[in-house]
Amino acid sequence: MLASSRVPKAILIHGNGGCTAGDIWLPWVERELTALGVTVINQTFPDNVKARARIWLPHLEELGADENTILIGHSSGAVAAMRYAETHRVLGSILVGVCHTDLGDSGEAASGYYRDPWPWQRIRENQKWIAIYSSTDDPHIPIKEPRFVAAQLQCSYFEFEDRGHFVDSRELPEVVQFVKRNITPKP
């Protein structure tokens, strides 16, 4: 049985560069969470090459992301989840391969996520829990980025040494286990 009378919803948010809902571990997480009774939305976002904030954040609203929603974002999707939580209450977020700067990349800078300062406290206060998954061998995101985000969000932080940018696996059981622990009523 789930923690609230309403069935939680999870919205999976893929990364940029042409990523889709069928990539990496997203379909597997969708199946596993559905089996737990979670309503899952896993669809390719519009503007999936550039992943611009002005398109993705309203799209999350259109998908009905609310206080009963878990946002599970990978890379640019994790950044979008943080920006969404600045101004919207959600149940929780799982941020995989997250960063807080544009990393000196003009495409990332043009996405619109990095122009404004991060209101870390508001992001924290607008959700019950947050988890970050990172890897020291990520070729795109220096490990100082997710470590900094975790320190600011004061959240659960899981660091690996061999997961890269979390794109080589078709499963991500740690994410499903974390969600399960957070939606199952405590005895």
C-alpha cells in the first residue's frame, strides 16, 4: 500500500541532445514503478535536442506535475526538475547526473536554466525528499557539480565510481528502491 490515499505519479525527464523516453534506463524504471502502483509518465519532451527551460518547464505543468508527483530527471532533465521545484510543490525528486552550471558549454548556456541564481532553500522546501545519483567517472559532469548541489539541497546523495553519465545501463535499480522506500508507509 502506498503512503497517501492518492497514487503517486512519477514523471521521467530525459536529457537533451535528442534523448527520448525510450533511452537508457527510462523504460525499465517506468515498468518497475508501474509494478509498484505508481502512475508513470514517460514521454519524449518537446525540444528534446536543446531542452530549453521556456519549453520544458511549461510542459511539466501540462503533464500535471504537482505535490503528489515524483520528478525523476537525467542530466538536463535533472536540472529541469530542480528549476520546476523552485516554484511548484512536488512530492520528491531524483536527480541523476545533475549539475548547477552550464559547464562552459554554449548549448547548455542557451537552454536558459543557468541564468538565474539557484534558490536552494525554496527547491528543498517545495518537496518532501530529494536524492542525487552521481559518478566520479562521469565524462560530462565533473563530480564537484553534483556534490555542490547535494550540499545545497541537503539531500540523500549516492556517489558511484563506475557509472559514467548513467547512459550505459538499461536498468537503475537504486532509483526504484529509493522511490519504494519513500512511498511505502512506515510501520
